Amino acid sequence: MTAPTGQTVADFLGAGNDPALVALAGQHVTVVTAMCRAYVRGNGFDGAEPAADLAAVITAAAARLVANPEQIDTQAGSTSVRGGFRGWSLAELFVLDAYRGRAS
């Protein structure tokens, strides 16, 4: 799998034809990729290309970040949106921890 892009994340969200969302997602992919690379200490990356499962983590985490770019808790009627990206999900950590080198 190639490195996720803004288009990848926008497609994942079902809005791949929205140029503004693609651009926003592209900015978030850069940030999430850097956090992912730091978390796994570079393991699972071949240059700029993450392994397929890491690319899936980057896509999913960037999609959460794009869904609430302000990162502010909001409530509209009975719908409540928490602050968006608050770290890796449990499923993402399962993948990330397989690549993370542990200190001994």
C-alpha cells in the first residue's frame, strides 16, 4: 500500500469529490503520519512508505481528526461530538505496538 494522502482519507470518509476536504485531509495526514512514525520509532516504514497496516492506522486516525478539525467539544440538540483526536484508538494501538520497539 502506498502512503495515505488527503484523497485516501476523503475517499474513506465518502467525500472524495470535495476538494476542500481533500486539502484539509492532506494536512492532517502529514501530522498523523509524523505521529505514527514517531510512535513506532520508524519501524514499519520503508522511506516515506508505511506498511499496509500502518497506512490503515494513519487513514483511520486522520479521518477522526478531519471529522472535527477544531478539536472542540460541541453539542447540537441530542448529538454530542467530543474533541476529536485524543490519541490512538485501542485497535490502532494493537497495530502500532506490533512495530514499536520496546526498551529493555
